[in-house]
Amino acid sequence: MKRNHEGEAQLASEVRPHVASNGMRIVSANALQSSGDQMVNASTVLPWLFAALGVPAALTGLLVPIREAGSMLPQAFITPLVLRIRYRKWVFIAGALIQASAVGAMALIAALAEGLTAGISILVALLVFSLGRCFSSISSKDVQGRTVPKGERGQLNGLATTAAGFVAITLGLGIRVFGGQELSNVQLAWFLAIGAALWVGVSLVYIGIREPRQTAQDNTSDHDADETTNTFVQMYRLLRDDKPFRHFVTVRSLLLVSSLSPPFMVTLSIQYGADSLAGLGGFVMASGIAALIGGRLFGRMADRSSKQLMSIGAGVASTILLLVVIAAAIPDVLGDNWFTNLMFIAAYFLLTLLHTGVRVGRKTYVVDMAEGDQRTTYVAVSNTALGIVLLVVGGISSLLATFHVLLTLIFLAVIGLVGVFAGSGLPEVSKT
């Protein structure tokens, strides 16, 4: 507690005159980062690129697991290093430059390679990208906490979320207007190259942030490092001994349907003849619209019952997948036409919107079910556990995709419905 008071005093004395400029730089950096994220989106752009390069469909199923798990699993090992660095903005900048390099490598691969070789190479670059995102994720909250006072941080997060939605919509419109009917691998390579440049811009903007010199926590690095060394032992013990928390982690692991299914929806749409004009641009815009309205739509619902929001979101997402599978299985229902394209885009939009609801619900649930340091432990352990589950479920999904994408959608829908059933037994922790 004393450390927190010292930190607030330091903020007041060293940073208060720079709050406005720091806030503007943080929002600008987040907007640029959101733009770059959309250009290398693992649920839209990369599946489309894989199709253009002739990458086997099985590898498409690994895009989201590698993107998400890659930024979660290394945190226990990276945290001790971050704690030893006095100015955390340099950690964020290093992460941004790693992401820029990884996306630049993807652009070269997209222009020069194809098939299985291109797919594996892009997945390796995506893994490096996720490592960079891990650095940025760990440090960004520190930087914001040091440079922006309480009462103003939520506004910055809200502006960044809104910016991400507008960026996606604008990007989707740009693809529709300038992309033509078909986006070649070279066009997509230039697309990724612009994304790499945006992350360089993120690092340049972040350099100007005025961050106070860390003092009080400098001597805690060794202690935190020792604790981090035993992270996985602590995780096992917590999951073994804390039944309510273990139940939550189990349910959260089963509610991956809305997270892992969108890339397969894109792949399936391409198999039915979707073009870049109606397809990729439409998918990107759908993602942006979902981001714009999802937070406001589901925030109040989560406060009423985060448990119900998680279950409803996963249940509806599973139902949508099963309806798409039925439509695809009936002869002559789907084809190379505008109705089919719009159906896939609508399904993708709903899945993305519902994923926002599931994500808001489970974040609210884990915050409401614990207090103080226990909450921090719950978040860290559940994120690490989910990173492992993502790789396992993603691997199974990819294996099924080698036979047919529809089998993957059925698998994800089934585990989603199982998650709904398991979630009904969760205790109610939100206000009613």
C-alpha cells in the first residue's frame, strides 16, 4: 500500500504536467496498433492470405491459437526481465519493433513463397509476432498506470476500442473500393508491409512518452522472479485445490467456439467462391462493427449476470455454426452468389459480436469472483491455462480441417454446447 502511495505521489510530481501529451500519445499508439492488428488479423486477413497462397486448410486452424496462446504462455518467463527494466516504455517499444519485423517477414513470405512452405513460415512469423505482443501487453498497463492518473485510464481504453472499430470499418471499405474482385498474394504482401510500417510508427510515437523513473519497485525484482519461477507449480496447486476457480477455468476452456471458429468461416466462404470485394472487405468491416457495438451492448449485461452472458454467447455461437453446417450440407443451397457471401459475412459478424460478449462476460466473472491479490492470481493462472488449452483445441481443429472444414465447425459447436451446460453450474457472482 505504501508503494502505491509513493507511486501516486511520483505521478503527481513528475508526470502531471505531461498527462495530456502522454494520453494523446497512448491513444495514438493504440490507434496505430489497432490498424496494424487489422492488417494481420488472424481471423480475416491471414486466412484469406493462406487461401491465396494455397496453404493447406489445416494450418488455418492454428492461426488464432498461435496468435493468442503465443502472447499468453511466455508471460511467466518474461515478467522477471520486465521487472528489471527501469523505464517500461522501452519494453513496449521493443515489442512493437518485434511485431513490425514479424509482419515485414510475413509480407516477404507472401510475395515469394506459396503452399505448405509459405504456411509454416507465416506461422513461425506469427509466433514471433505474438512474442512481441506479449512484451507490449505486459508493459502497456505499467506505462499507462505511471503516466495517466486514475479516473482517466478507462476513457483512454474506451477511445482505443472505438478507434479499433473505426479502423476496421475504414479498412474494409478500402478493400472493397480498391481491392477489385481478387486480391493477389502480391497485393496482400503490400497490405502486410503497410502493417509493418504502422508498428514502426507505434514505436516512434511511444518514444515521446514522459515516464517517471521507477524507484520503489526496483528492489522487488528478485523476489518477483523467485515467485515467477514457481508459477506453474502454483497454477497446478490452485487448480487442484480451488474447486470454484477450477470450474470457471473448465467452462472458459469450453467456450472457445466464438474465438476459434471465425477463421474457418472465412475459409469456408472462400471454398464457396467468395471474392475479395464481397468477402475480405466485408469480413473486416463486420469485425469493426462488432467491436464498435459489442462493448456497450454487453457491458451492462455482464454486470447483471456475467455467467448468463458467457453461456448465452457460446450457445448462440454454437447454434450459428450448426446452421451454417446444415446449409452447406444441403445441395444447391449455397453457391457462388451474393446471398452466400452475405450469409457468411453475417455469420462471421454474429460470431465476432458474440465473442465480444463471451470475452466481456468471462473477464467480468473472474473480477467479480475474487478480490485483491487473489484476483490477480486468478487472472494470471486462467490466462496461462487458456493458452495451453488454445493450442490443444486448435491442434484438434486443424486435424479435423484436413478432412473437411465442416467437421471443425461441428467440433467447435459441440464443445461450445458442452460449455453452456457446464456453465449452468457456475455460482452467480455478479449483482442481480
